[in-house]
Amino acid sequence: MENRRDTAKAERRSRIIKAARDLIRETGDAGLSMRALAAKAGLSLATPYNLFGSKRAVLVAVLEDIKGFGARFARFKSLDPLERILRAAKLAVSYYEDDPMFYRALWTSILAASASEERSAIFNQKRDSFWMKLLDDAVDEGLLLPEIDTAVLLRNLDYTFRSVMLHWVIAEIEIEDIQAAVGYGYALALRGAATAKGQQLMLKRLRTFQAQCPKLSARRTGRTADVETMA
């Protein structure tokens, strides 16, 4: 009897999570209405509250349900800590590439001034602990300078990521440009905080990301040509 009840509860949770994901895609808004969510899932209005408690909890469940991030990231455990940071960023962006409609709608909501609930669903303590561990590992292995405050560095990386997301939301860059833009920004910040050994590693990665930014290179070439013409 207990197993049957648990199975039914899990099935209702799955329906709500799927409904939330579909609504975000369809409406372009992550500010979910619990009434619309219940209707989309074919459940009573009380059910989402009973199973999740709040809209934020639903959004957190949607993100966790999509990701399976930890298992995929475990493949990179043999790499050096700085490379693991770049691989983690690349893996995160790969979800955006697989479902751009959902994530663009999500980030459109996150970047709104009133979207504190949506932002806290993504930038939460569990997520921060994951990234802090990567940065602290890099310090321990002599790749980042020990005097660098890794909490401040993480915030700077977040600023880079949010800036790239803003440019994507307002259509200044395409989905296929995000990987290189995020990677270049992260590698540049990490190189500034790195020891001599870490700087060499990040310089190699910077060259790779730079080669993957043909549009940026084209703009630079155009500016150079303009300067030469003026001269």
C-alpha cells in the first residue's frame, strides 16, 4: 500500500515538473503561476503546493530533473582543477544548446529586476558549493594564487556568465557562440588569478577559445582595417 502511494506521488511530481518545463517554453516566462501549472498537469491547485510548497521549489526541481549534471561531470575527475572548471562551464552550456527555448525563457526571467525567486533557484548554496570546491582544489594544487579570495573569484565568474546570457537573451550572440564566449571569459579570469603554472595552462585554453570566436575576430579585423584606412 505504501509503495503504491509513493509511486502515485512520484508520478504526480513528474507531471508537475514536465508541465512547468512545457509552460516555460510556451510562455517564455519562468515566473510560474501555480494555477496554470496545476491545470497544465491536470491536477488540483492544492497538489503543487502539497508536493513542492512553492514556485521556487518547483523551478529547482525542474532544473535538477533536467540536469543529471554530477554523473556527467564525474567523467572529468582525472583532469587538473582549472580544466575541470572549464569543462563544468562547457557542460552547463551544453544543456542550453540542447534546449534553447527553455533556457532562453528561463534567463529572460532571471535577468528581470523582480526575478529574485528565479535567480535564487539557480544561484543557490548547493551550486555555489560545487564551484567553490573546484576553485579551492585549484588553490590546493598550486594552480591559483593562495592569496586569491575564491569566493570573490566565483562571483566574478558568475558576472561573466550572466553577461554572456544577457547578450544571448537580447540576440547579440547566437546559441552556438555561447561556449566560446563563456570559455574565453572564464579562462581570462582564471589566468589573472593563476600561478605561473596555471597561467600557462590558461593561456593555451585562451588561444583555443579565441580561435572559436570568428565573429569577434571579424570585428577586430574590421576595426584594424578602419584604423589603417584612417592612417
